[in-house]
Amino acid sequence: MSINPATVSAKAEMAHEGPARTEGSPHHTPSPPHLPHLPVTDSGFHHQIMQNHSPRKNHIVERAKQTLENSFLQQLKKQQQLQQEILLQHFQQQRQQLAREHENQMREHLKSFVPQLWEQQKKAMEEAALREAREAREAREARERHERDRVELMRKKDIHEHSANASTQVKQKLQEFIKKKQANANGTVTTASYRNWGIVKSSSGESITSTGATATHPYRLTAPLPLNLNAPPPQPSPADYPLRKTDCEGGSPRGSPPGGCAAAPIREEEENGSRAAEFLFSSPSLPNISLGRPHVGPRLHPPPAAHTPAPVVLPPVSEAEALVVGGAGGRPVQRLGRTHSAPLPLGDPALQPPPVHHYLRDQIRKTVLTRAHDAAVQLREEEGEVIDLTSKRNDPPAPVEPAPLTRALSSPLVGARVPATGLAYDPLMLKHGCACGQHAPTHPEHGGRLQSVWARLCETGLAARTERTRPRKATLDELQSVHTEAHVQVFAGRGRDGAGVGAGGGAGGAVRQLVRLACGGLGVDSDTAWSDLHTAPAARLAAGALLDLALRTARGHLRNGFAVVRPPGHHAEPNQAMGFCFFNNVAIAARVLHTRLGLQRILIVDWDVHHGNGTQQIFYEDPHVLYMSIHRHDDGNFFPGTGAATECGAGPGLGYNVNVPWSCGTDPPLGDAEYLAAFRSVIMPIAKEYDPEIVLVSCGFDAAAGHPAPLGGYSVSAACFAHMTRDLMQLANGKVVMSLEGGYDLAAMCDCAQEVVRALLGDRPPAPPYAELCRAPHPRAQHALAATIAVQAQHWPTIKRYSSLVGMSALEAAPSVAAARLGALQSERDAADTAAAMATLSMHQHNRPVSTSAESSRSVSEEPMEQDEAK
């Protein structure tokens, strides 16, 4: 049986409130007539009865309350589930809507992009097809040309072989002739004329008979030749060059063959006639042949006779067949060498290839002569002739001096090399650290910072695109250009450990003051650790690496540079090491640039989240260095506490110290919007008006996102650092040298260093987050920028024009910045046009012709200065 909790509760309330109700009350319930009213004096008994029943009633009430609570909780859970389902449905609807919108946007984008991409791909495919067809055509033509050359060579080879070797019949006749000659003991030959060679033709085509001894013909000889078969072979004289003679002693008519003096016409021997083996026969209209005689072999001479044979008259032959050595003196006959038309025998030295060194020598000589000639021609073309238009004399031109030989443009060593981006790094700087060997969080500044940055630059290929310099240690004189002698002696490795400065008080009594750190190591203060072996070399190496990088950039050997160095330096004062810093690297580089190279306008930009108190103190009264810093200040409550907007220099350096102090705390943290606003409204306007010769950057990355509040607390992105770097590259012809300062979150530090080096190399930097571009600076940041502008306006009036950009976002201020930039360009253009017009006017006045009239003479005489100039 179930009991209704509501009924029980109502009855309990009625029983509890019964004594309090009266008859006259509206809630009075009359008692039944058979129950008499209890007197007032019986109330105690009633309470006793109620108390006896109260435990059971309380238990029922508790159970009723639990039931109500359970039902209420169930209803609440059902309501929450219903709300969750409604929110989920709403979220899904929104996501589907966003997906549809994104799909529509992508479809619209593809509609405009796909045709263009298709056209590009189609064009590329067509170009590739045309290129392949052209290469195939060229290859086919090359093969055909090679085949034609081969066939032509084979044909010519066959012709040469047929023309160079005699037939078998000719050889048989020659053998018969030699045998008959050997059988003839007298050694004489018949003088019968050739049967078919009595008539020859001249070069003009006319027939020439053999009658008459005085007839002239190009192929006649002057006299019959004596032949002594028993005579030894004659030795050639130094003047006898058979194949080079072109004329005889008596001269020959023009057009005659070599050695062709006046002689009888060529006659042919009878078939049964004999001929000496030393002579060859040929026709004037045919090339000479060798009759296939071997090039090596003994001569065939008849046995010596008992008497000397009388000279006999032989048929006249050409010089191509036999060597005729002159005249009536009866000189012996010399046999001809091989003619040009006959092939050389195998093994001849002339057929051997030249030695390799001769070939290389000829090629080198040819190359040098060609380059020298091309260089001389180009030099003459570039220089040209200088014509004197004022000279009226017709003097002969002076002889042109031969142009000096220079290296040709085809040489790889010629041509101006584009300066590269320098990168300074040395692993020796990794050794500096505390003796305890601990890293973050005990020692935020440790060697892993440098190692991580260098590894990132190498992994991304950026280090390979730069020119790595070889760092050196800064000299003591270079360190003393900004630090005191005692400070350099103490922290350059020559000081003594102790508790204070000696009695001398000077450099000789300097003592290194060290404290015991909580980790057990030694340090200059509670943060700056010291190592006896490695700190001094690393600090000197960091200063020297940045100094060499800055000097090479200022001289134009490098375009810009980035120094991956530690320990940092912008906190180091002239006589105090602090904040992880021992020597002020950037200050040393700036001072040496001024003293050694004579630079008069040096800009130092410090965007480390901590103020560079050491750099400001060193150049506070120096007008040659403009120091500008963007840092967290918090009204002087953030380390090191310096860098208020009112600190703007002193003495000659008044106005050359610009501070942008943020006093906004870290809730919310400042980011890209504030830093971009500072650059467009304060940093860049003043820097452009200053027009520096070189820009040095104290490049600290501890303002990047990821650093805790004690070390930074801001959220500047790596893209923002890249954009600030690109803005600074607009100054000093891009001569920007950066030195690593702070930055203790390894991931954020590596990202920032990577993007900054990309910007130095000329790559397009990534865009900052869109939310930061749309966001206006924090109101307290706007107040800080306005305070800086108010202080610096009297020193740099140009920033007044940019005061309206303080409260704008980057997107809103972009048109105004572009308009200001165009206005500056227009002003420069107008100034250039004005200067050109004034120069033209002065030139016209200077070149004005002098009049010979009386009035002009009077005007000239009245102006003696112009008259002196005219004279």
C-alpha cells in the first residue's frame, strides 16, 4: 500500500498548526459533533501524543523530500539533455551553413582559377610537345646528315683508292720494262717518240704539234736529260725542294705547271721501248699516280758496266714525274718524292696523331687568343672615340694605342658579385654557462638557445644560402671603446677573483666581484652566471663576431647580416655587467664603425622586451648614434626599470634617444597590433628622417609568445618580427646587421630567427595573424605612443603627421601609410625637378652668347663679376 506523500505532509501540517487556529479564523475546521472539544488544560497531553508519533512522521517527510528531489533532478537532467540536443542541432546547422558557404567560395574561386590553370597547363603541354618534336626533328636531321657524310666519305674513299693504285696490266708492263732494262748491257734506250702523244692541247684548248724544236709548251723540257744507270742516287742539296719549286731559273709563262720551262712536247714511248725504273709516266691532264710501288724496298740497279755509258736523250717528262736539276751542267737526276694525290703508306709519321700535350697547347693558345681579341674589341666598343667638337683644326687622328688585354666576359671570374647575407656563429660560445651545468628554469640563458637556433637555420636550408663568416675575439682596444679599462681587465680574462676592488682603485687593483648563486655556482649577480674558463672567451668572441659582420656590411662586402651570438650585450654598461651581459656587442660595433670607418649616422633599434639600459647610457650624449627602443616598462617596475619616454638624450645627444615604453601589464598581453603601430607611427618616421648609413638591431625575441610574465609575457608573432625587419631594410640601402639578444622559449625563438633570416635573404615574409591586423592597439599602448610622440615632436617634427595612426589597426592605417609614402616620394620628385630646373637655368645663363652691340657692351661693363667670369 502506497502512501501519498502530499497527503501525509498536509495532514502533518494540519496537526502541527491545529492548536494555533481559532474558531473565528477562515481556516477553522469544525470538529465533529460526537467529539467534544478538549479543554485548554489538556494541551500537554496532545503534545505528548504528537511527540510519540513524530519519528514516524519525520521519516515519512524525509522520504517525501527525497522523492521530490529525485523527481526534480530527473526533470532537470531531462531539461539539460534537451538543451544540449538543441545546442548540438544548432551547432550542426551552423557548421553545415559554413561548409556550404565555404564550398560556394571555393567553387567561385575555382571558376576563376581553374581556367587559368588549365590554360597554363595546356600551354606547358604544347610547349613540351613542340620541344619534343623539335628535338626529334633535329635528331633525325643529325642522323640523316651523318649518314650522308658517311656515304660521301665511302664514295670518296673508293675514288681515291681507284685513282691511287695502278691496274694489274700496268704493273706487268712495268715488270717487263725492268727485265728488258736489266738485260741491256749498254744501258741505253731508244729515242723513238711516243705514238699517241705527238699532239697535246694547251690550257686554251688549241692543238699543239710536236714539230719544231723551238716550239714552246708548258709541259716541255729545255734539253734531253742524261741518264746514268750506274751512278749512285744523288743527295739532295739544301736548295732542292722538289715539291715546293714553282719556277725554274729561266722563268716560265704564267699558268705553267711547276718547273714547266720551255721544252719539247711530251712524246710516248713505243710499246717495246724500255724505261728506267726510277721514272714514272703520267698525262698532263690526269693526276699523278704511284703505280702501286711499295714505299719500302731496295732499289733496282743494273750491275756495273765496264765502261761509262754515254748520255742518251730520253723523252721529256714533267716535273711531277721526275726532278730536273738544271741545265747544261749535266747534274745528276734526283728521283721525285711522293706526290700530293698519292696516299701516304701505312706507318708514315705524318699519319700519326699529334701528341696530347701539343693538342692541349694549341687549344689553350687558340682560346687565349680568341678571348684576348674579344676583350679588346669589346673594350674599344665601350670606350669609343672622344671627339673634340671645339677644335677647328684638321689634325690627323692620333695613333690608337692597343687596348690592354682583359679577361673576357665569358670567363667565370668576371662580373660583379651580388653581396650575400652574412651569418656569424661559433660553437665556442656554447661553452659559456654556470658551473652547476643546469639549464632552464634555473638558468634561462644557456647554450641550448644558440644550438637550437643554429640547428633550425641549417635544417631549413637558410644557413646554406648565406655566407658564413669566421668570428674572432674582439681586441682589448675594441672593448675599451665603450667600456672602462678596469671593466675590460676584469671580464676579459685578466682579473682576479675576490670580494672587492683593491687599494689601488685603478685598473691595476681591479678585482672580479662574484657572488654565490643558489645553484651553487658563481655569478656576477643573482642571474648572470660566470665560468672562469669559458665566459671571457665567449663574451669576446660574441663582440668580435658582430663587429666583423658590421664592418663587412658597411664596406659593402655583405648585403646584411645576422649574428647568432651569446652572451647578449645590451644590458652591459661601461663599468657594470648585468642581465646576462658582459660586453655591449652592439655598442662596440657602433663605436668602431664611427671611429674606424667614419660613419656619422648610425641607427640602433632595440626590440628586446627588456630595455637596453647599457646601450642608452653609452650613447646618451652622442649625436652620431640614434638609439630607439621598444620595451616593457610597467612604470619602471619591470627589469631594468629604465627607458621612460622622457629619457631622450642630453647635451649634443639630445633627441637621439627614443623610448617606446609599454606600461600595460600582461593582461591582456601586447602583440602584433601594438608593435606594428609603434613602427608605423614612431620608429620608421624618425628613422627615415634620420637617414642612417647603417642599421644595427638588438634582436631579442623574448617579446614573442611563449615566454612567462617574468621573462616577457607578450605575444608577438614571428611574422611580426619579419615585417619589422623588412621595414628596416628600407633604410641605409638595406645594410641591416642584427645581433641576437634575449629569447628563452626555444620553439618561439627558433621560429622568430628563421623568419628574420628569411626576410634578410629577401624572401617574402608571412602575413601576421588576421585578428592582429584588424585589432586596434590597447588603449594604454595608445597612451604610451602618444606620450612618446609628444616628447619627440620637438626633435623630430615629422612624427606629428603620424599621430593620427596611433589608434588605428594595421588594415585601417595601411591607406594612410601608403599615402604618406607617396607624398614623400612626390616631395622628393618635386625637389629633384626643381634642382634640375635651376641647373638648367644656370647652364643657359652660363652658355648665353656674348653680343657685340654697344648695349651689350655696356651691360657687360656694368657687371664686373660677369665680365670676369666671361674672361
